[in-house]
Amino acid sequence: MGHLSTHVLDLMHGCPAAGMRVQLQLINGNTITTVKTVTLNADGRTDGGPLLDAAGMSAGRYRLVFSVAKYFQERGVTLPSPPFIDEVPIDFGIADAAGHYHVPLLVSPWAYSTYRGS
């Protein structure tokens, strides 16, 4: 059974990015549709299951948009204006709707990294 999940770690504070806003978007040619907007829980993950469950999975191009600057500002971090990293968009493809796709983000106000997790 396929599904899509995410997990965000705040490298500046050494903890999950609780409270970060994340948008899941479907990219179809020049059209971008927001599928879901979530706020990450205390573990830096989504509440109520994956971003896409088996019924919602389909092959295609997607984007996750992580509201990084807003998250750090809400944690009391003073950022320059404009912030060095505002939002982090990660474009990725789902080739196999029955597959497990996990997109983690490791982030600070100055850098980020991602990979296909397990």
C-alpha cells in the first residue's frame, strides 16, 4: 500500500520542527494545485496519517513547500529581511503509486538537505 510522508528536523535547535506549515501541491504541466496544507506535530510529522494514503496516491509530479522562515521567526529567531531561506520547495516524482515515498527535511535558517527516506 503506497503512501507519502514527511518529517522535518530543526538543526538549529536540535529538535523536530513542531508547528512548521507544509503544503503538498500537485504539478500538472503549468498548473499547480494545493492538495493539502498541514502543521507538523511535536514529532515534526503530520497528524492523522500520511500526506497521501493508498487511496490518494497517484503517479505524477508533486511539490512540498516548507514554511521555514515563518517557523524560525515563531521560535524567536531573528532573521535578516528578507530571510536567507524563506520557503523550501521540494519537487519530486511519484512513479509507483503503490510505493512508500518519504521526504524528510533537515533545516536551519541557513541551510537544508533532503533525500528519499524509508
